[in-house]
Amino acid sequence: MKRKNIFKFVSLLGIGSFVMLAAASCSQAASPTQNPSSRTELGGSAMMDMPSGNDNTNINQDMTNAVDTELRSARNQLSTLVDTENENTALYADYAKIQDTLKNAFAVARATVDKSDSTTQSLKDAKSTLESAISNANKEKTDFDEKNVDLVTAYNALKEALKNQKTNLDSVSEPNYAALKTNFVNLYNQAKTIVETTLIPITDSALNVENVMTINQNLTAAISRNVMWKRNADNLVNSFINQSILKKDITGVSESNSKVHPGNWSFVGYSVDVDNVNFDFAQRTVWAAEDSNTTTLPITNTGENSSPLTNVSWIYNLNNVDAKYTLSFRYFGASPTAYLYFPYKLVKDSDKSNVALQYKLNGEEAKTIDFKKVTQSESTGYGSSIETEGSKKQKPEETGEHSETTDSPTTPSTTIINEAPTVSDIKIAKIALSNLKFNLNTIEFSVPQGMGENMMKVAPMIGNMYITSSDNEANRKLIYDSIFGNTTSKEASKTAVTVDLLKGYSLATSYNMYVRQFTNLTDDKTPVYLVGLIGGNQPRFGGTNRIRQSTLENNRPSPNIDGIKRTFTIYVNAPQDGNYYISGQYLQGTMNMPRALKFSTQTTNNMMSEVTITDLKQNNWETLGSFDTSKNDTMIQNGTTGTEMQRAINLKQGLNKIIVSGVSSIARGDTPFIGNLTFTLMNQTANRLNENSQQDS
């Protein structure tokens, strides 16, 4: 009985130990291997090795705390990383696909953090996955940038430019800049679309690098050149832009007709016939010599980009099937319609019935430039003259504009008819240009090709080009002033027009006449430009110079008119009708042979159509003299009337053609060298007295 009880106790003890061991194994991840020596042996001191109930509770609690700490740490680490979502994804705002992928990775990680039953291992795995996503995003961006440097550079420039969009748009808010504003808006809209698409869009429609670079280049140009383009727009509205003709822009002329212009010429426009032309372009040349030496040489440009002293030029020849002159110009006007002006004339009188000219704008169909048919009264053999704009009150029909009316600011409704070209006069052509492009435009001038008689057509001589977007009288006056070198000044009691003989278009009758630079006439050696050998028979190339002349390229000793018919034609754009005094400077150092100057409008039935100044002399060739017909110390040849009125010349508002010559009875018709000429309007009282005297006569 006693044995039985002992066995029963031992059995119960064994079962209890097994239960305790099982409970311990469930409360911890892994149980250490029991040391065999610590195992309970039957009949041993089992009661002493067994932990008490309180000790088991403490062990279990420690194990639970360790697991919770590890879980919290994993969750905190992932949560901290997830909280960097805005910071990390913002790095890829310009890489939408990368950013989208990274945002999705953050969303998955955040879901794991927010899930209450996430295990330590799942949290650790989520953190590792998110770190890989962040690293991959950075690598993908870096690889893309390295492979697409041009695209990324242009893209970033567009982003930067968008920051100043409002400032730039505000700078072109005025009406004059309407075209500039439209251009800015279009470019900014394109830039905005590109930036919104991003460098790596979510879709597979990748950006086109050429397109992005082009838009960036265009926007960069619009921003950097905004001031210059605004000036262009202002000039078009308020005045004009000037395009000087250049020889390099004349193409297709046969080799026999495209030689350099005569090297012995100074003036390149003549009021008499020029025969056997073998050159296509000519530009006025200034001649010079040390001190007052008679040996002169032409002043040439020192480099391709040097500015000439004068840009007065003519196209002489477009007479070939492929011959053309190409004018390229920048246009930023508010209106797509502008007006082109240029001087023109005939090379020789026999061309008057065969003149034809056409132009092609931006590759469109060629359009004819219409000229009136020449009449017998307009024949311009030497000595004849026609009634120019200034010979009577200037009217629209006299400038060839009478046939143009406009139904809208942009579309001329009829063709402009220009005056018939002549040899002895410079006319101004006007062309309406429609549908001009923003920025660069190109016009090609050529002779229309045809059959039979039309094959004999020739182009008139063409001068520098002037473009304006405003078809008004004010702008037209400014253009005429520029063409003919006129400057108008108005003070309270004085209105005057000065003609720059160096820079204004004019006509000579002899190759001997020339513009000369003097550097010994002022104390500070400032260059002075004078026109010499008007009138008389003096040759420019005599003695040593005659030998030198023969060495000049394409030497041409013509045209050559002598005596009082060796004249110089200038144009005065008078601001109003009236009588004008004439003043200027001259050089004439022969005391015993004073010279004279005659100014004439060649207007019939007007006793004030000419003024003759006499007794022009100095005692040396290094001192400038001056004359002013408003002053009594300037000697005037009064003719038969002997009246004081002939101290002034009568001019009409608008262009007045004035012939400058010598007087046959004075110094064999020789004139002094002359500088710029000023025409000063008489005061109103004197003008009224003169007008009454003319009516009485």
C-alpha cells in the first residue's frame, strides 16, 4: 500500500513536470537544451530543482517584453522611413513614372505600418523593400540624366523660364508689342506642357529632345532679345527699319555683268546715261589724301564687319534668268502688314520702255511691282527734267500711292502704282507686304521672265530698303529724310532742313565729281567731308593721279559731263511751303579766282526758283569758309531784277529736287568744295511779302 502511494506520487510529479515544460516552451521562441545533469531523476531531489510558481511567471514576462520591444523597434523604423515620403518623392517631380512607382512603394510600406497585426518580420521586410525602392529611384534618375544631358538641360531651362512668365508678359503689354506677347504666350504654353509631361512621363510617350531643345532655344531668344525686338516693333510703328543692300545678296548675275563697281568712281548714281554696265552693285566711296595733296585714294573698309562711311548703294544689274536680289529682315510688328520703300531710277534712258520688276515674299508666288508707263514728256536725256514731288504741292498721286486704299489694317485692297522710273530723277517705290511672318522674312527681287518682247525686260536701279508698319505721312517723311540725308530742326522762330551730302542719296553727272575726306581743316583733326569738282572741266585724275587711275579695278572714265552741265542733284524734304535761305561751308583757296554756286529747282514761272552765290574764296586751302544767304556779307547774283528776294529759294512741302552747279561766266564754271547744306525757312512775315511780290510780278 505504501509502495503504491509512492508510485502514484512519482507519477503525478512526472506529469506535472511535463505540463510545466510544455507551458514554458509555448511562452518563448526557443528553449535552451537542458543540461542532462539538471534533469529530474526518479527518486532524486526533484522537489528541490523545480522552480517555484513565482519564478516561472517572471521568466515568462521577460520573454514577452523582449518580443514586444523588437516589434515596436521594427515598426518605428519603418514608420520613420515612411514619413520621408514627401521628401523623397519630391526629388522626382520631373520624373513622373519614377515618382509614381516610389509613391506606390511608400503606400505599401505605410499599409504595413498601419496594420495592427504586422509581425516583426513583416515590418522588417517592408522596410527593406522600401529602401530598395528609394535606392532604385535614385539610380534610375541618375542613369536617365547621364544618358539625356541635352534633354535635361533644356527641360530645366524651361522650368526656370516659367518662373518669370508674368514679368516677361507684363513687359510686352503695350499695343506695339502685340506680336511679341502672342509669341511669349505660345512659347510659355508649350514650355508648360513639357514641364507638366515631365522628363519620364507615366505613359510611354517620352519627350522629343529636338522639340524640347527648340522650344527652349526659342524662349531663351525671346527673353534675351526682348529689348531689341521691342525696339524693332517701336521703330516699325513710329518710324522704320533700314536694310542696306549688300553685294553678297545679289546672286545669279552672269560673270560678265557682276564685276566690281568702277574703282575710279566716288559717286555711284548719275543723272545721265551709264552705258555698257558690267557690274551689278555699286557703293559710294569716299576719297582722301594727306593734307590738301592732289593725289587722292579711295577709303576702303578695313574689315568685313567695319562700317562704311556711307551706305549709299545701288543695284545696277539683275538681267539674267537666275538673277535676283534677296532681302532678309526681322519683323516684330504688331500688324502682319507692312510697307516697303526704296529709291529707284533708270541706268539709261533707252531702258524706259522695258522696265519690269517683281518680288517674291517668303517663297510665295511672285508679284509684279507696277510702274506707270513713261510718256514722251518724261524722257530724260540730259538737260530734260520732270516735275518731281517737290516741284509743286506734294500729293498722294505724285508718290505713286494714289491707287491704294485699305479696307482693313492688314489687307491692302488694290495695287500700288509707282511713278515711271527716269534717269535724271530718284523716285521712291512703295510696296504693301501682307502676311508677314513673326521674326525672319525674305523677299526676292527679280525681272519677270517671258517670251518674245518680254525677254527684253530690265530692272531699274534699286537702292536701300526701308520698312514701316504704319502707312502714315509722318513715317513716310522720316523715310524720305533718311534716304536723302535730311535732318529737320524746329525751334521757336526757326525751321531748317540740313542735307548730309555724305550720307544722302544724290546724283552726279561726271565720274570726276567726288566726296573727299579732309583732316587738316579743324584744330582737332576731325574729318570733314566735302563734295568737289561740281561744274567746270577739272579732271580728278591728272598728272600722277592719271597713272594711278589706270591701275584701279574696272576703271571707267565715264560718264563725264563738263562745264555748267556738270551738276549735282540733291533732295530737300521741306516741312512746309515757303522761301528758304541757304547756308553751308566751302573750301576754295584761290583768292584771285573766286568761284560761285548756283542752286535751282528748275521750276518755270517762279522768279525764286534759283539762288546764285558768288565771291566764294579763301586765301588758302586749309581754311573752311562759310556762306549764308540770309546775311548781307554773302554775295548774291541777283540777275535782272536786282531784288533781295533771290537770297532765298522757294520750296514746296515735300520733296524738292535741287540742282547745284557752277556759273559759266565765273571761274570757267568751277565751284568750291562744299559741305552739308542747310535750308532755313524765312519768317512768316518775310514769306508773305515775297509771295505777294511773286503774284504782282
